[in-house]
Amino acid sequence: MPTEIRAYVNERSCLLSSGACVRDALAATVPELLPACDAGDAVITDGRGLPVALDAPISGGAILRAMRSSRRGAADADV
């Protein structure tokens, strides 16, 4: 079992410890978006465009996109 996995956030690559979550990937690549994600003012989606939670586990090769919501309050708090 690998001890590190590679993930991609907004086209930026990062190496994470096995067992890392979405929050860890964001902290490694776009830490400035974490407060907006916590407040529900940013959305995180997977490679298919489906919302993912900050505490969701990451698998090797995961592709995520994190972006501020275009409308205030439009992001789901669970995302």
C-alpha cells in the first residue's frame, strides 16, 4: 500500500499521505480557499463535476476543482 498519493486540485499536483481528505488537498494547493469552503462560499467538485465534502477521503489520482460560488449563499454547507 503506498504511503503517498498524488491528487490534483485546480490543475495543481500535490502529494498527500495515504488516508488524506479533501481538506488536506486544498490546504496543500489552495489554502486561501479553505475559509470560503468552510463558510459555504466556495464549492469543491470531483472530476465529474459532482460536489464533494471537505472530509471526504482522497484516492490516488483524484481530480478536484475548488472555486468560489458565483452567488452568495449558493453553495451547500455540506459541500
